[in-house]
Amino acid sequence: MSVEFSPGLTLIFGSLLVPVLRGRMRSAWVLILPVLGLAHLSLLTPGEFGIVSFLGHELVQLRVDRWSMVFGWIFMIAALLAAVYALHVRGALQLTAGFAYAGSATGALFAGDLITLFIYWELTAVTSLLLVWAGGTRAAYRAGMRYVIIQIASGMLLFFGALAQYNATGSLRFEHIGLDGPGGWLLFGAFGIKCAFPFLHNWLQDAYPESTEAGTVFLSAFTTKLAVYALARGFAGTEILVPIGAAMTAFPIFYAVIENDLRRVLAYSLNNQLGFMVVGIGLGTELSLNGTASHAFAHILYKALLFMSMGAVLFRVGTIKGSELGGLYKSMPYTTVFCIIGAASISGFPLFSGFVTKSMILSAAGEGGYLLAWGVLLFASAGVFHHSGIKIPYFAFFAHDSGKRCAEAPPNMLVAMAATAFLCVAIGVYPAPLYALLPYPVDYTPYTASHVLAQLQLLLFSALAFSVLMRYGIYPPELRSTNLDFDWIYRAPLVRLVRWTTRGIRNARGALNGVVQTGAMRIGHFILHESAEGRRLSGRWPTGSMALWMMVLLLAYLILYYA
Amino acid sequence: MKDSSKPASSAREYWLDRPENVRKVYLAVWGLCILLLAVELLLHKHTEVPVEKWFGFHGFFGFVACIGLVLTAKGLRRLVRRPEDYYER
């Protein structure tokens, strides 16, 4: 038996039942729905299905191949784990939005054409916005506004990129695009925004830590990995991705060291981990692309686990600032252990998931002769252990005892963390089932004596550096602060400029009123005149410049939002 | 604290509460690092990149990278740190 509609739709339509049901019925449905999703995946057969005609074009709603399946499996598993973690939440908003969001992202994975991709792409933006807003604070509201404007800008670029593709080739299929292809740069920008490329990255650190304890677990899994998937399909072997990815692995870790909000530290390290995957896409070999796919798989699990453990702390203590925490291992011993398993996995300790996936990308870079990129990735591997592997557990659960005492995390959270931790260890100990899911045949042995020794040396000497810096009081303490990042540009000077300008305009408005009115009438006449057949405005405008103007409009909206 | 129904007992003294035990952990990290260097003497390494052949390369690299990372981040903090409510004012 084969199913011919997208598994994304199962989750999206299933999510609509969540607010209708109450009490135990709802809890049961929340657990059944992702299991139905998993069953749906297991019934899929390779091929293209759900082909509908839209304005004379064929849209492929369900393309099943090895790329979409490996991401489909992990998206569905992540939805299940996040749902268990969120079972204690009373309102229906987070679980409804969470499933709709997971479903949209899954739908995008299986989209065989750019228009279907675009529709799901925008749906992920809107549904995830609800999760950011679920944070319920003024800061969450404002971060959500910034977030959705940037996400929709990404969607606009995707839309115009698709049109440019269509104009040039007559096809809307989503295959390899490349930068030389028509609309290549527009689509590259669309995927790059969602993938948090350098300077396009701040929406991630801005919005994710503002959501609720459960909302952030949902958020951490889907949007950015969907972007990784899209890049892998459209831009595998695009060499510029190697320096871009390398920069992504390196820059965020400096911020992670000095950031006080521990979930924001995790957002920076999420950005750093995406960098490894982007390098793998840029290298474009079977080994490196397998590395990207498997690293995305492992990453979704350990990153969710880390966000779960920090969410549990936030839920019990009411804050997640490193400067206010410490000594919680006494109150939350299980959460501490799960957090350490997540930390060991992201750091790539042998026998944990990160080790068997990240090493593929590093090996591909080394063997391919990308020595500089290899060195940066090695630096980032040491750095990620430093800030995610040590800093997160250390400042939350150990460090100086803050004197805070609380209950252990609720049972549903512990179950979710235990299951996720189990998967992190299982992949690390026995990677064969994961390797069997990857897009290309795997001919790679992670556990060689040289690999294990090299990785252990790297990690333990990093731990030694941390211990020495701590012991001699050189390590920067956790301080209450806001650290300026690239988003400062649109959160401070641009805002001031707009406020200053609008004030000026308001003052001058009285004087200008008459002038503006006659001016507007003249412009109106001009447009009417020029739109006539054969005149300037009646010609075809290239979609690229349309996209540019849409971006200008969105940017203007972002700025006016503050004014 | 959102849920104070089951506060854990805090009267108990934990192993890590004693400074001499923290010192033991610190020395254990040193011990493990030295052990890993010793293992390298016994192992014939297979490498992908030329520099990996150098004795203790990964250990040395990790140590220097992390010291460099933290010192640079400290400098960065001087540059980018603002009050917590910076964007809300």
C-alpha cells in the first residue's frame, strides 16, 4: 500500500484537532498524532505523487527520495519528542502551532516544485511565529515581529527566485539550482536567511530564546534544518558555501562565551552547528553530503535535548540567566545527567552522536585539501565543546551554588529527555541504522584508534584550558548584559534615523500639505499616462528588480515598526 | 520557582561542596591529558591532514584554541557589552 499525500498534511490537519479536544483526550491525541505521522512515513514509496495542475503547471506535492526521507524521519521523531516534552502545557496554542509548524516543515521537505516549497516555507514562518509569541512577554512580541518580517523576506526571495527560474527554463521543479542558474542568487538568499548565514543570522538568537520552554524545543528542530535540506538539494558543491559555513562555525562561538542567557548561548551554538552542515554542502562530495544529512539528524536530537534541559531549568527556577544559576545538580539530578549527555553529543565525544556524524564532514574537508576550512572546523569543534559542552552544564548545574532549590523536572519532561538522550547515545554507539538512511552509500568508519584519540585529545585539552582559566579566575564571569550583534544595525541607528525623519516630516507636514497634494495628483497623471500601451510603465519588469523592491518594502516596514 | 511543592533537601553536603574534591577533579583533568599523550606514543596514527602527524597536535590545538577563544571573547565583551535593557530604553 502506498500513500499519495504529503505526511506534512497529516500533522497540519491533525493539529486542528488539538484545540477541540480537552484533558486526557487531548494528551492522547498529541501522542497519537506524531505516531500516525511516523506510520505515514513508513508507508511512503520512492517516487512522485500528488501531482496537481495549477495555472497550467504541474505541482508535485510529494516527492519521496533518500534526501526527503532522512529529513522526514528526523522531523517526525522531533515532533514526537517535543510533544511529549510539552504535555504539561495547559493551553492548546503551543501544541497546535507546534504540530502545524512541524507539518509545514515536513511538507516543504517533500515538495517537488518551488511553488509548493514556497507555500510550506511561508507556513513555517507563520506557525513558528505563534510559538515565539507564546512566550507571552513584550520582548517575545517584539522579537516575534522582527522574526516574521525576516522570515517573510526569505519567502519573498524564494517566490521571485522561482519566477525567475520559470521565466528562463519554463519549469518550476526543485532540482539542483546553482548560483549560475536563473534566480540562483535569489533562491540562495532565501535559503541563506533561513539557514542563518553570517549577517543574516540574528533572527535566530533574537527570537528562539524568547519562546516558552516547550516552544523553543519545537523551534530548534525545523526551520534551520529545512534550510539545510533546501541548500543541499539546490546548491550542493557550490564552493562559496565552504567559507560561508566555516565563518558560521567560528563567529557565533565568541558570542556564546560571553552570553548570559543560556538558551541564547544554545542559539549561538545552533548557528555554529549549522556551519558544519553548510561546509558539508559546499564540499559537495558523497562523504560530505552524507555528513551534512547525518549531522542534521544527530543535531536535531542533541540540540533538542539541550534546549529541553535548559527549558526544564527555566520552568522550575523561572530564569535561565547564567548569572542567577548554579548548583542545580542538587535539585535536578536527572536533568543534569540528560544535559551532560546532550553536551557530550554536541561536542562529539566518542560513543555519542556528534562524533559519528561531524567527523564525516571534517574528514571530507581534510581529504579534499581544504586545509583552512579544516582548521576552522577543528577550532569550532574545540569551541563548541567549550561553550555548549562545558559552559551550559557548568553554569546551570554546578559553578558556585546559587542557593536556589527546586523540584526535579515534571515526569513528561524527564521522559522526553530520557528518550532523546537514549537516541543520542544509540546513534553514537551503533551508527549503522542512521548510516543506512543517508542519501549515498556509506563507506566510512568513524571508530578508528587515530580518530578516537585525536578527538579525545582535542576535547580533554579544551577541558583543561577551561579548568585552568577557571582556577586562575581568568574565565569571564556570567554578567547581566545585552551583547550587541549585527542586529544592532536595525534595532538602534536605523530606528533612530527613522524616528528623527518622521519627526521632521511631521513638523514639516503642515507646510508641505499643499505641495504634497498637487504632487500626488501629478504623479497619478504621470502613471496613467505612462501605463498606456507602448509607454514606459507598461513594459515587462524583470522579477529580480521586483524582488529587490519587495525587500526594500519589507525593510521599510521593519524600520517603521519601531518608529 | 514556579513549582515549590517538592523542594529538594538542601541540608545534605555533596561531594563537590568540599574544595579539596574540586581540586581532585582539576588534577584528574591534568592526569587524563597526560595519559592521552602517553597513548599517542604507543599508537601508529593514520592521518588525513599533514599537521596531524605532529606529536600531540590535537591536544595542543584544543588547548591553544580555547585559551585564544576565551581571551578574544573577553576583548569582544568590552566592545559589545551594554546594559540588559539596552534595546528597551
